[in-house]
Amino acid sequence: MNAEPVNASNISSKNEELYEMLLEAIPSSVLVIDKTLSVVSVNRNFLEKNNLFLTETIGQKLEKVFPAVILQRLPVLDQIRGVFQNSEPTHGQRLTYRAPGVPMRVYYYRMIPVIRQRVVENVMFLMDDITQQVQLSEKVQQVERHLASVVESATDIVLSLDAAGRFLSMNPAAIKIFGFAIEDDDGALFQDCLLKDEKKEMWQVFSEMRRGHKPKTVEWNLITKEKASIRVSWIFSPMKDEMSKTIGIVAVGRDLTEQRKLEMELFQSQKLAALGVMAGGVAHEIRNPLAISSSAAQFLMNDDITAEFRKECAAKVNSGIQRAAAIIDNLMKFARPATTHRVEPVELISLLQETVALVSNQARIQKIEIISHLSGESITVRGIYGLLQQLFLNLFLNAIAAMPNGGILTLAAESRVRDVLLRITDTGGGIPEKNIEKIFDPFFTTASMGEGIGLGLSIAYAIVKQHTGTIEVHSAKGKGSNFIVKLPIQ
């Protein structure tokens, strides 16, 4: 078999074919220009975008092919001449062009010398339509500016942290609350602004974020530069790169100072309302020992009683006074505003027993039997003593109100590994199914006018949530109600 003879003509033909293939494969619009500024070669991309034919383009002067308005506005011809003289490519430049009746287009162009034997024989003019990229970039910049404006204008704390807890960015609200800016304290760590006990919890949360877990909500005390302590509700979310790898943490915090102040005022007003409910029972309970003490005191004023009877009367007077004093003391403990709202260890069983003592008078008047299944073991939770007492008082009073004709109020506690379950069960009329989802709503009540304003259970719900617990109710019409409170154990 004879091989095709190799000659200069074949090589030249193949080179031309290869040249044409490469020229057509370039996604840019390409013009090859000689020293007379005439077009010696052009690819299909340029022809299609400019509605030209190859025969009317090759050999034409550039000004005959290129839009005149562009040549008038930009020094394209001078730039081409400069490439021929300097043998250096131009830097990429941007070109904005709007033809009559056509939307504005944006192009990116550059010029590259074609050199043979150290002489520039031609200049290759490459132009790309970057209109979509520019529009996308502008939209991205607009979104970025909008997001930056949102973050800068937010009254909540917005932080970005690296995996070690080092500050990367903070918005003006954060700077105001923390008392410093990143520029003032380079390398500052988020954990240095927390209490010692909360740093351990922080590392656990950060560990979950590094593993890509879902956002986490916590409440921690923030220690400012001036050493002030501010209660802040935090939401931590993992910050990921384009490969979905966690590279940091986004933290959004809300100062709870004013919210806690309003809550305390609301809790205190509800506390006074609860005292009003108990007033009738307290008056009845105090009247009994006072009546006995009064009778015994009248006997003591007689001179003709025996020494033994005198002693017995004196004992009754003392006993009645002590009983009345105990009732008043219990009420004063509850009515007195709390001296601290700090979270601290609370012994739950003794708190429940004290709260039962507060409602026992009212329960006795309404012929309600209180059955307590509280074990002697100690159960400690972390919380605010006064709020937890108000939580259970509100639930007890709600149960008593549900049994106006008497019944049984049962209290039980179940200690588990991580939490404690407390059940408050009554034998009242129950809650209609249509009202189950509304009972924790503020001001929702089925009581008659003047008997309640519907804040007791909503406040109980708020206190439970503040202590990171849960509360639920199981009830049916005519079968009583069972409230279940779950609180985390210390």
C-alpha cells in the first residue's frame, strides 16, 4: 500500500484547516487585522453577532466592519496601531454599546499581537459579550449591599465566628453591647465574654455546629467590656462554604433585659391576682385560730378557773397565734418580690411542699383533697426559685378552680436521668377539645366575668420555656385534666 506523499502543499492545507478549526472553536468574537487595519480573518461568532457575511468582511477596513459609534467613542484603532508598534498585548477593557432599538450590551475586548520572526504581522482582536455576567454581578452586589444594610441596621447582635470562637465580624449593635470592636481587640474570643459555667456549654454547642448540626438556641449571660452582665438569647448556625463544609459559626443574639423586666412585672401582677384568689381561704383559716384564741383569752380573764384550765387556755392562745402567723408567713414569702432573678440550684420537692401549703386553705374550703406522691429524695433543678413557685401555684389554682364542687388534686414527681416529670391532676370538668390548643394563650379564659383574666396558664407556659422545659396537658370533657411539666435536672 502506497502512503500519500508528504509535500509542502499538503502540510500548508492541513495547517489552514487546523487554523480554521481553532478559530471557529474560540467562543469569543475574533478578528485578525493586518498593518493596513484590514480584516484578514474572522470567525463565525463575530459574523453572527454582527449580521455579516464572510465575503463582505474579509479584506475590508476595520471601520467598515466595526460599528462606527464604538470607533468614535473608543481609541480602538490607535490601540491596534500601538500593538503593532510595541509588540505588547493590551489589557482587557470594557465596552458598553447600545445599537438603535436594541438593549444595551456590555463587551470585554483585548488585542494580542501575532508575531513571526520577531515582527508583528497581525493583531488578533478578541471580544466577549459579558452582558449577562455584568447583570448577574450587579444583582449579586445589590443583594450583598441589601444584606449588609440589613445586618448593619439590625438592633439584634449579629456575629460571625471561626471554629475556635474568634470574632470575624460584628455589627454596630454588637459593638454597642460588647463595648469593643474587632479593630480595637484583634483576636478577641467569644468565650471570654461568657460566665465560667456557660463556657462548657458553649464548647458543646460549637462542637455540634462544626459537625454541621441544625441551628441551636440557648440563653447565656454576656459579660461586656465594662464587666456588666446581660442576659442574651442566642441562635447559633453553622456557616458553610461552597463545598458545604462548616468554616465558622453565625451567632444572632437578642438582649433580654427589657423583655425580662416586662415579664417580671407581668409575673408580679399575676402573683397579686393569685393572692386575691387565696384571700378568701386565708381569711377563713386565720379567723378559726383567732376565734379559738379569743375564747381562750376570755376564760383567762376569769379569776375562778383552775390552774390546769388556765394553762390549757394559754396553750390554745399560743397555738392559735402560731397557726395564724404561719399562714401569714407563707403568704408574705410568696407576695414579697424576689431579691434575685439569677438562675441557681433549686430543691424542687421542698418548693412544691411550700406551694401546696399556700393553696391548702383554699382547697379545704372547696372540699378538695390534695394527694401528694412526692418522695423524700432530693430533686435539684436550675432555675429562679420565685418563678418556679409561681409556676406551680398557677397550676394548682387552675386545678382548684376547675373543681368548684370539690374533688381530688393529685401531685406526683418522677425523677429521670436528665429531667424530672411533674404531674398535676384534677378531677374537674375537663377541657373541651376545641380549647386545648388555646389554654396557654394570653387572656384566653372560660371563667365568668371578674373570676379571671386568662394569664395564669400563659405565664406558667412562659416560665417553663424560660427554664428550657416543656408543659403539656391531657384532658377530656368530664374526665378532669392532667398537666405534665418537664424540667431539666441540674
